[in-house]
Amino acid sequence: MDTPQAIPETPEPVTPGDRPPRLGRVPFIDNTAAMLRDPLGFYDRAGAHEADVVGYSVAGTTGCFVCHPDLVEQVLVTDADAYEKGKLLQDTLGQFIGEGLFLLEGEEWQRQRTALQPAFYRERIAAYGDTMTAFADRTATGWRDGQRLDVRPHMQSLTLNILGKTLLDVDIETTADALEPLLDALRERLDPRSLSAYLPLWVPTRTNRAVTNSLAEFQSTLDDVIAARQREADRAREARDDVLSLLLSLDDETMDRERLGHQLLTFLVAGHDTTALTLTYAWFLLANNPDCQRRLHEELDATLGNRQPTPEDLFDLPYLDAVVNEVLRLYPPAFTVFRQPTEPVTLGGYELSTDAQLTLPQWLIHRDDRWYDAPDAFRPERWDDDLEASLPDYAYYPFGGGPRHCIGMRFARMEAKLALATIAQRYAVEAVTEPPLSLAMQITLSPAEPVEVRLRER
């Protein structure tokens, strides 16, 4: 779904104190049923509306789409203290990662964010470069010329191995066996097309039972991982600074088994699934845009020759950077940001109460023709002339923004570029799956079907 199909709805004039115009007249038919039937289509209706703040009511949740960069900046940066992650996220994710960095609020969030920051310092991340390229090269070594490949599982395995070795320093094979069934169950449960997305976890649906069972298995695996690291820490003379070790250094009354589990699940999901999706979409877009792929190969050949890329090389690979920028613009894995006011606020001239769930969708703003020419087209060259400097600050925010921006942003961008460069040195890809992609709003913006390419050895 690349092009919004909705017909723009006529907004009411904005006067101070007004409530936002709403999508449709009958909430169940025009909102809830529409969301169940086609979530991205429902989002596109908001993007086609002439107002930049558009109300909705889905399954008893009342909220607003916020579709202008300046208003997104107001929520995430200028007035950040007046908003929190909110009830919608707590209701859907709280029992899984509510004690993790993504959903924590206030002083406890600040304490843990500060404690974890050393793992994401620029110099520390640069030291992970050799590991990233080594795993990418090992992935490509298992492929062959002419092979038809479903790329997403390979990218998931790649990024999970990188994460396990660098940020967590654990035996990821054992963890993956428990993690993937849990992620599959969570994706199905949180898909807004699924009835389970709107039911409590205790309701014994097939999906809820799968989540409960896989969560218990995952927690048992984490107990083993944590116990092994604690035994190792008791024997070690020097402290380690990977994420797991930093979390264990907070071992006090506030860092119990549940919170450790929530933190590790947060990093495992955010640290591998999002980058795996970025790489999946990159191969899909390059396969379907051979001129762009050719230009990328020319840049890699001219700059690197036959050697593998390093973090320092990335400064000399501007087209690679543009490709990743454009992939994240068109298919941001984190497709929206949610916030809820902690006090009555005025946004875009509209009065919003504390029960308003705000949806700040990268999916819509990244494809808005007010900010991008041919917004649905894959055109990495659009970034050549310093486009980002000419955009409103929040016309492009694939990693969120403000004080709650993704702590792993620098890590994820470097990982995506090094992996893409390493594999593209060895293989070109030809299109098997063609646009439009069928997409699902699950934990992340995910392909609903396999994304396949055919490999050509270079």
C-alpha cells in the first residue's frame, strides 16, 4: 500500500477551544470496523484529511492523529513534560515490557537510561563494527548464485546474532529458540486486525494461550542467562559494560527478576527486529530499483575495493547513507509514536483532555507531499542535496525524538549500513516480490507475506 486511496474529508474551521474533526460519523463502522479491516488504510484516511489533528474512536479508545511535523515536535520536545507514553501502550505492552526502558516514566526511566548510556557511546559502538561485518559476511557465505531467498528470516538471524554478541554478550542461539516463538505470538496478538488485540490476556483465545506459554518459556530462558552472568560476574576481576552487565549492576530493590526480563525483552525486540526489517525493506527496494542498486555497487566498489567496510568508511559512503535514509522514510519499522497528555493541553488550536491517546505517525508524515516530492517513490538521491537540513525537524523521525528518542539509534544505523554494504559487495538482488507490499501493523511495521529476491553473485 504505497498510495493513500482515501478521499480528503472536509475539516471544520479551527477556532481556539474546538475539538478536532473526527474520522467518519459512526465510530464503530467508520473507526473500529475500518481499523479491524485495514489498519494502514485507516491511517491513510487521517493522512488524507485536510486537518493536521484528526480525532478517532477505536474499540473504546478515543484519540487523535497528529500529522504535522511542528505539532509532533511540540509533543515530543517542546512540551515533552506534559506527555507520557500513555494508557494505550501500557494496556497493550505493559505486561510484557512495562518495566523496560521503553515504557518506564519519570525518575526511574532517567536512572536506568543514564546507567545504560555507556553501552551506546559513539566510541563503544564503533568497536562493534568488526563483529557486525563478520556476521554479515558469514550470512552471505551461506548463499549461492541464483538462489531464491526469503530475506526477512536471514536478516532476523543476522541482527539477533549481532545483538547477542555486542550489546548483550550472551549465547544467542539458546535465547533465540525461546524468543522467536514469543515474538511470533506477540505479533499476532498485537495486530489490530486480530480480535485478541482488543481483549485482556486472560481471555483464553488461541493467540493469548500462545503468548502465555511462550512468555513462560522465554522467562525461564532468561533466568538461566541471568544466573550464568551473575556467576561469571562473581568470578570476574573487571566489570563489563554490555547492556546485560549494566542492568545487573543496578541489582537492588528496583531491579528484580521481572524488570530484568522486561528490559531484556525490550532490547531483544527493539535491537534486532527493527534493524532486520530495515534490511528486509532495503533488499526489496534495491531489487525493484536496479538503477539505485547499480549506483550503490559503484560507490562500494570505488571506496572499498575488495575489503570489508569499517565504521570509518561510512563517512565516505554518502549514497549508502542515502539508501538507508530512504528505506527508513518509506518503511519505518517504528511506524508511529504514541503519547497521552498528563494535563489538558492545546495542540494545533484544539483542546485535548488527559484521556486523549495521541498517534504521531511516521508512516503518514514521511509520505506527505508537503515535505517530499513523489513521496511514495524510492529515490535515495533526494538526500544528496542535504534534504534533511531543509525539512521541518520532525518531517523525518524514524527513531522518535526528544528526550525519549531511541537509545540505540546510532547502533542501529551503523549496523544497517555495515550489513548492507558487506552483503552488497558480494551479491546483487533481483526482484521476485514486487510492489505493492502487503503490510501489517504488529509490534512493528512488518511484511504480511514473504519478501523474496533472487541472488546474483558479483
